[in-house]
Amino acid sequence: MSRLLSVLTLCSLLGLASGAQAADPTSMRVAGNFSSNRNHVEGVEKPFFTALPKLMGANLAVNYNPMDVLGVQAADALRLLRSGTFDVMSVQIGMASRDDPFFEGIDLIGVSTNMEDLRKAVDAYRQAFDERLQRRFNAKVMTLWPFGPQVFYCNKPIKSVDDLKGLKVRSFTPSMAALIQSFGATPVTMQFSEVYPSLQRGVADCGVTSPTSGNSGKWPEVTTHFLPLSVSGSVQGHFMNLDYWNKFSPEAQKSLVSQFKKMEDEMWSLALRANGDAMNCNVGKEPCKENTKFAMTLVPVTPADEKKVKDAVTKVVLPIWKASCNKVDPKCAVTSALGFSYALLARGHTRVDFLLSKLPAGPRAALNWLAMASLAAVASFAAWRAWTVLAESIEFDSHSTSPLQTPMWLPQSLWFVGWLLFALVALAMAVHAGVLLARDRDRLNRVYGPPTLDEEIEAETGGIKVGGGTQGAR
């Protein structure tokens, strides 16, 4: 009997061991950095995730794609991680900090303007950052690293910071927007992938990014003046969904931490090494070995420019970072949503009807009812999604990335009301169309079908009889 128990015990232990080993995930969904950041994506990030299974000695299928390929907005990263949409994400902390201003404190504009000071700040902030990230967004810090000194690319002639006054300057964090505004410029918040066409089309006059990112993103093709005044380091991170992390065994977790640390060190090395080369390449100087050579005009950084940045930190950046509440004009946030309801009542939504008009009244009535029912379903889904966005903004006390740092629930509440109204109107009209489908199909076609050509002409002409003239047509 004791022998049998020993055998059973051994089998149980082996089963537990194999179960623990099988518990490690066999797939990893990764949203990487923007593909236009070639030095970081092609040089470090993509090769790292490609080699990760082999480095860990794990049976792990990694599905890696840059954020812009996936159509992901950088500002949504923390919410996507929290929901488990991705297992690992490359996060642009400044843009994602709309959901928690605390995170921007790791790299406030104008505070740590060189890489040595920035690394000390990141190391000091890391533990508190990770604890808050785990608590509020169910995610874990795997790396924290900078793109490098954030400098100015402009397509207008400038000689100093003073010449930024009146220009539209791309920013991507609330504190950066505040700094730019203190210079008399207009901050324009946009993610990296949007900047090149914006500079090309005049939506922005200048942009702020690192020398390497700007060079690899071809910004010198659409800008002429380069001001290497560093205002921050643009700290990024790779974060992992906490539920996903907890599925790994302790040994696998230890290996993950070790491998991600190597990638973090490579990113810091790239920030220290490549940005000097990129600065030379931007203005056509030698040595230029790792980047593309352009011929921008170098604008020398003066002590007066550096003083303006330091003064703005004390007077503007720190106070705005502390203040998280301000008034906002919400009309733009709600107008489009409210307009959906009006357009529905006025039969103003686009309908593809080149075949519909050729059908008999019965099938046409059925399709008109189906169109209303489908629209009601879509509107209801949109209202539900609007509520989840609003609820998350309330839960996270989210603020906009503008200098005002407006609480996001203010405009989003009205935006949600607009979608809710649209859903209720659509549902009511779908029910009414259903009743008419059973009782009066001709009326259903008149009320819920696309406007006829005569109706459209009457609407465009305001009731004027074409060709005959009416009173009041003078």
C-alpha cells in the first residue's frame, strides 16, 4: 500500500510540475512603437520581440505590429492594456498621461533636460510609477527609456525661442503644451505619425521630437530650421498586462525581466549615442554615419533660451501639472452627436438606393425597416461604447493633454448624451417602422425611405417651383 501511495504521490508531483510549465502563455500580442521611428523599431524593438522566444527558451508565438499599423492611438494605450486588448504595449507616457497626470511626472518638460539627470529621475520614480500602474491600470512596467532630447524642427525662419511666438507647434504632453504656450506659440497636440503631413500641409509650423526620431521620420524634408534646445527626454515604456504577467511561472517572469532590461539598456544607449549623429546629419555636418544627411539651418541655443525654459518650469509647468481642473467649452464635443439625431429625423443620412427604388413596395418596405433596425442597433452600440469611455474617464480622473488639463468627463458627458439621444430616437423610429411594416407599408416607404428626387429638389430650392417661379422668389 505504501508503495502505491508513493507512486501516486510522485505522479501527482509530476502532474503539478507539468501543469505549472503548461501554464506559461504560448502567445504574446504586442503593439510596438510607431514604424516611422525606424532606429528604435527596426534597430531594437522588433528584433527584440522576434528573438524573445529563443532568448527565453520558451514556446512563445509573438505577434508584433507597430501602433500605426494596428490603427492604435497612443493616448489610448493604458486603457487598452487594462482591458487586455494587448499583452504588451510600447507606451508614449506623455500622451497616455491624460488618464493619470501622475505618470507625466517622470519626465516633466524643462525639469530633466539632459540624459544623466533624466536617468536619475527615472530610477527614482520607477517604483512608485510601477505600483500606481499596477493598481490603476492592471499593468506592469517592463522598460522605461527615453527617445532622447526633445528639440525643435521648424519650417519658418527662427533665430531663437522668441521667434516661436505666433507659430503652431506640435506637442504631445500637457506640460509641453504649457511650455509652448508660455513662449507665445500655439500648441497642437498630435501623435508622431501625424506630424509629417501636418508640417507639410501647414497644420503645424514646428514640431518637437528627438533628433533621431525627427531624422528617421524625415521631418527635415518638410522643415528648414533646427533648434537643438532640449526641453525633455520623452520617456517611453513597455508595459505588460498584469493578468498576462501573472500567467507566467516565477522562472519565466525572472527571464522576462532580464530580457526586457537588456532592451531598456539598448534604448538608453541609442538615446545617448545616436542623437549626436542625428543632429549632425540634420544640418549636413560630419560625422554623419547612422542617419540620413539633410541640409537644415542650425539655430544656435543661447543662454537666454535656456533661461526661458527654466523660468517657464517654475511659473507655468509645475503649477499646471498640479492643477487638474479647469473650464472648457464643450460645444464641439457634443454638436456632432446631437446632429446625428437631427439628421435622422430629417432623413439626412446617406442611403444607397439605386436598387431600392426599382423594387416592389413590399420588399422595399422590408428593407427600409431593416435599415432602421440596423441603424438603431449601431446607435445603441455607439451609446454603450460612449458610456464606457465616459465611465473610464471618471474612474481614472482623466484630463486632456492641452494646457488647460480639462477633466475629460466634462465634454464626454455631453458627447454621451448626444449618442444616447441618437440611440433613443433610432430605437423609437425602428419600432414605429416595425408597426408600419405590419399595417401600412406604403406609409413606411414614404416616412422611412430615402427622399425622392422631387423631395430633394424641393429641399434644395426651398419650395421654389423650378421653371414657373413663385411669389417670394425675387
